[in-house]
Amino acid sequence: MPHKLSRLLEILSDGKWHEAHQLKLTLGLTDRDLWEMTEFLGKYDFAEVDETGNRVKVKKDFRKILTQTA
């Protein structure tokens, strides 16, 4: 799973909204896997999930960190 989290962060590092179903397909994640990852990112204010739970994006400040380490 750590590799999948790294890939998720790589995808999200563009700062755009990403559809949950596409992320699951691209990364080979289950609903639960994606929920756990986005829940963690949201809990620590690294990402936001839209009100429907169908899209996710990283927050601006965290994006800066991601792009500096890439």
C-alpha cells in the first residue's frame, strides 16, 4: 500500500480535482483503500474531498511541499 499512496500523491500533486472512480482504476484501489488514504490526507489537512465524496485534490500548501520534493 505505501507504493499506492506514493502514486496517489504523485497524481494529486497537480492540484486539480480528481475523480475517485478514476483514481481507483488507475491505482488498483478498493473503495475502502481510497477512503482510508483520503481520510488520512483530510484529517491532517493535506487534501480535501468534495461534498459528494467523489472528487479529491491536495490543498495548496501541501502541494507546494509535494512539488518541492519531486
